[in-house]
Amino acid sequence: MRAPGIVILVYGLLVLVGGIVGYTTAESMASLIAGGVFGLGLLASGVGVLRGKDMGFLMAPILTVLLTMFFGYRLVQGGEFMPSGLMTALGLVTVILYFTLRR
């Protein structure tokens, strides 16, 4: 079960870095807080998946789907690919890989 955990860890790292980039480029404190909370949550979930913990297996897809829905909504509302479209696409790929690799 290493592959699903690694996928979640990579996605969590991207979310965390995205929050930092959002803060530095647009001075968005909301991006920093949300990216930090969700990024650290995904990193913790990824570690949980790697260790075979039930909470990791539960929280990883929940956090990923929540972020994907949020950015999908922002994409539909704003119509801009960056960052909403990119994060929606990354979230969808992460969810697909997570469930495909778990089998």
C-alpha cells in the first residue's frame, strides 16, 4: 500500500506549496491558511496511509475530494485555469490514482 500513500503525500506537498505561492504572489492570507491546513492534513493522511492507519485511509480521500470540489466550483465561477483549473485537474488525478492503486 505504498503507492496510494505516496500519491497523497505528493498532492499534500503541492497543496502546501500552492498556499505559500498564493500568499507570496497575491498576498492572500486565505491561501496561506487553507494551503497550510489542507496541505498538512494531506501530508498527515499520506503518512497514515503508508502506516496502514484507518484514519489516514478515511481522511485522504475526504480532504482531496473537498479541495477538488472547491477548486472546481472556483473554476466554473471564474473560468480561469490558474490556479483553479490546475488544482481541479490535480485533485481529480489524485482521487483516481488513489482509488486505482488501492486495489
